[in-house]
Amino acid sequence: MASVELQGLHKEFGNVVALDDLDLDVAAGEFVSLLGPSGCGKTTALRCVAGFEFPDSGEVLVDGKDVLGLPANKRNMGMVFQAYSLFPNMTAQQNVEFSMKIRRRPRSERSKRALELLELVGLSRQAERYPRQLSGGQQQRVALARALALEPAVLLLDEPLSALDAKVRVQLREEVRRIQLELGITTLYVTHDQEEALSVSDRVAVLSEGRIEQIGTPAEVYTHPKTSFVASFVGTVNRAEVTVLSASGKTVRWGPAVLKLETEAFAYHDGDAVTLYLRPEDVTLGLGRNGTIPSGGLFNGRVTSITFLGPVTRVSVRTEVGPVVADLSSAEALELSIDSEVSVDVAPGALRALAS
Amino acid sequence: MAAIAVPTSNKRRRGGHGRLQLWHVFWIIVAVLYFVVPLYSLLQFSFEGSVNHHSAGFHWFLTVFDDPQFRSSFWLSVQIALETVLVSNLLLVPTAFWIHLKLPKLRPVMDFVSILPFVVPPIVLIVGLVPFLQPFTFIYSRPEVLPLIYVVFALPFLYRSLDAGLRAIDLKTLSEASANLGSSTLGTLVRVVLPNLRQSIISGSLLTVAIGMGEFTISSLLSFNTFPVYIFNIGQSQAYEAAALSVISLLLIWGIMIGLFLLGRGGRTSIALGATR
Ligand SMILES: Nc1ncnc2c1ncn2[C@@H]1O[C@H](COP(=O)(O)OP(=O)(O)O)[C@@H](O)[C@H]1O
Ligand SMILES: [Mg+2]
């Protein structure tokens, strides 16, 4: 177990700024995800830690010691790659033994440890298989076992599940987390899939254009996004441009409605333009009784689309303030149809405002 | 009307198809004759004339085998071929590895360079090489100079073969995985890259053997008595022996081809066996 610190990492490729003075502290034993859209610098950050890329400036500290002077093969970091990376000429077990062979561990110790690790990833019966005889998910399990063989100080995973089927992906991410907790190994996990990041991490670092927009627990990042980028990248969100009615009263005007925000810090002035963020699951829709116009909401609107997503159904409503998206329980949504007139309401405390 | 038209057109098509097949057979026969007749004549000729002798058709073969010149030239060529394989692999395997891994921008350049030996005729090569090599008298006058020249001829075959092998694996990811697991670059070359290039190295090397064994122009110009030069000299005066020699060298080349085939298949079989265990 080791802590990892990235300090002011800066890296440019030609005129592309891949990392823009990135700072990140990962405590020993912590599972931190780097989450962001494609091209935001996640892989570059991870490769700087692994030693495959060298930052133009900044430092990478492991347990307080700078590792940038060490070549990749001396850093003792286990890495699982996005592309399939098993050695095709070796069996699963030989792949896992590879690093131990280089360290000249005795044969019996090697094979014992390799079989333990294959057991840990649930592949003890596939030890003799060659990579081509394994499914994608199995190959990535072997890659994980292989990365863990030397008990590395840090485990690095670069979108290890992105090539897999949705179902295998969910199953495997839970397994990665279980193994990480079992071994207590410090882990940096790169992904562009927000659900993946939120579901397995101790903390999530949201990246955009080479810098960290926000870092926090999955719940913090989801419920209290600090920037508009985080609000829209993590989960689905309704956005609305509104004006501050009363800074002291923390009220804003959204179309015909006046809303009170329940945030503690409200650093705006009367008349400021701010952007309102609202999660679809915090929107409720009301139907009028027996064909009457529904009332009691902030405003009314008409249903424009209904998308069944399993446990929830996503309903888009056209209102006088623009489109609003609501996630209803699928049972509730059964009462609605396209063009139903509905009232739109918002759960108290669900609104976030950020400077426009 | 349509009902009538359909069968007719069908029939015509089938008829056309039949005629096409007939032509196929015809051309196949022509091609086979083109290759088989000279071979058969060669074989026939090499067995001929031995009726007067007691060795039941193998007379000229035995004569050839008894000739110390045959043995020395044959072994010289084998030796040269193996040296060519060694030198060209030592030169090209690390080069191809390095270019693919670190200098991918040079790949088109290497592609071009690797076909140059096809474009430049051997005679031009030798005219250029002689003045270059002449000052190095210690090597220039010895047959060991030939592998150094044949490496150039082997370049297209071996490099292309290695190139195809390297393209078939994700070299960057495999090398990084290997480094991440503690291996040096040399270790990666030996433990990861070479085993996965086995097929390419073998097939490229066998073609190189064929070149080393068969090259005539340069060894003749430099007056080394290699196997092809020996065959040529025999052919000037002893027609039967030359025919027997040609048969022997044909068998050799076929042996190389079969070796190539078996070694290539061997790799796959062992993997399949590993699976069933
Ligand atoms: N080796 C490279 N050469 C040139 N540009 C690169 C290289 N690696 C990454 N980049 C660029 O740096 C930026 C960040 O890339 P990357 O770290 O791979 O993003 P991510 O993994 O988040 O998708 C991208 O714009 C990418 O095009
Ligand atoms: Mg990436």
C-alpha cells in the first residue's frame, strides 16, 4: 500500500495540452477514478504514473518519493490496459508468472502464487488456456491477476472494461472493486463511463481538458456538482438560465415560477444570471383529474417523448421555459402518453445554481 | 412468356458455365505440362545412360556424390546460406522491432528500402559493391564475403516477413505490459517479441536459405565455387551429371519448402495441444 501524489503535472503533445497542471492526491489503499470524456487526458495522466509518458513539468510521488526518474520497469506498478495485452504465446498461468520469472522467483512459488491469483479472479480452471481461447472478460481478468502478481504499490487501470459487453462490464467492475478492497491496494482507475466511476470508487476525479474539475465521493460529485461541466457530464441534468430575484432570500425566477434554493453558500447578487441544474429524478409530473388541466406545479407542459429504461421511464416535457426531462418510476409513467398535459414540479432542495 | 424465357436463359448460363470449366481444365493441363515435361525430361535424362552400368539408374547420382568438388561446393553453399540467415536475422530482427516500436514514422521508408533489392539488378549491385569491398582484402578474397552481400538479397523476404509478423501483434501494448511487469527492452525482445515472431523468422529464414543456396551471378563473378557455380561448370562438360545435380538441388528446394510448411504448422499444433491439456 502506498499513497500517490500528482503535483502540477503538465504535458503537451505539439500544441495539444493533454495535462494542464494536474494535481491529485490518492491516499494509501484508496480507489480513485479519473472520469472524463475522451481526450481529456486520463490516459496521459495514468501513463505518467506508470512511466510510459514523461510530463513536461510536475511530479509524481509514491509514498512521498519522486518516481519520475525511474523507468517503467522499475516502478513496481501493476497496470491493466485498455487493449488486450496478454502475451499470445503464453498460457494464462504463464502470463501471470511472467513478472515473477523476471524476478527469478523459484518455480514452485511462482506457480503457487499464479494459481492463487487466478483463483482470486475466478479463472483457476482456465490456467492452461492461451489468450485466444479466452473471452474478452476472461482476458482482462488474467491481465488483472498478472498486474497483481508482484504485489505492486499501485494498481493502474486504463478503461479495462471498455471493450466488453454491458453485462460483463457491470459484473467485472464489481469484481475489480471486491479484489481491490480485499487486497487494500491503492488504485487509479480511468474511465469515461460515469456510472462505472460512481459505482466502484472511494472518490471520483472529474477531468476536463487536462485539469480536475472536481474531486469527491461519488455522492458529492453527483449531488453537489461544482461546475457546469461536472453537472452535465456526471449523470443527466436539466439546465435552465434564470435570474436571481433576491440574493438574501436565495430566490430565483424561472419563467412564471419563483423558486427558493436551499444551498448554504449563495454568492450572487440580485438580478444576476445563473444556471439552474436539476436532476431528472428530482422532477415530478402531475396529471389533471378527469381531463381537467393539472394544477399545483411550477408550470404546465405537454409530454413529447416517453423512453422506457427499465426501472425508470424518462419523460420529456415541452414547457413554456423549454424542455424538461423527468425520470419517473415506470409504474407512474404508465398513466402518461404522448401529448398528455402535465404539471411540472421540483423536489425541494434538489435545485443547484451555478454562475452562468 | 416469362415462364419460357427463364429456363432457356438458365440453360444458356449452365452451358456457358460448362464451357468455362472446360477451359479451366485445358489451361490447367497446359500449365501442368509446362512444368512437368521439363522436370520429367530432366529426371529421365539423369537416369539415362546408366543402363550400361550396374547401379540401376542411379549411376550419375553416385558419380556426382563421389565427386569431392560436389561435396566441398555443397557444404560451402550450406555454410554461406546459414551465415546469411544468421547475419540477416541479427541485423533485421532488432531493426524491425525498433522501427515498429519507436520509429513508426520510418516504416514507409523501410518498406521502400526493403524492395530496393528487387529493383536494382544483382549485376549493378556487384559493380557497386566490388570497389567498396576491395579495400577490405581480408574478407574480400574469402567466401565469407558472400553472406554479407546476400543479406541485401534476403532483405525483402526477411524484412517483409518480420514486418507482417509485427503488424499482427499489438507491439506497443505488449511491450508496455512487459515493461510494466519489470522486463527490460532486451528482455521484452527475447521473451515476448521473438516467440511471437517465430513464424515470421522461420519463413523469412527459409527463403533466405534458398537465396543463399541458389545465388549464382555474384559467386560466379567473384569466382567462388559455390554449389550453383559447380552445377553450371559441370553442365558445360558433363550433361548427365548436370541433370542429376539439378534433380538433387530441386529435391533440396522442395525439402526446404516442406520444412517451411511443417515448421509453420508445428507452431500451431503445439498451441492447440496446449489447449486440450
Ligand atoms: N502520443 C501522443 N501524441 C500526440 N497526441 C497525444 C498523444 N497521446 C495523447 N495525445 C493527445 O492528448 C490528449 C489527451 O489524450 P488521452 O490522455 O489519451 O485522453 P483520454 O485517455 O482521456 O481519452 C488528446 O487530445 C490526445 O489526442
Ligand atoms: Mg484513454
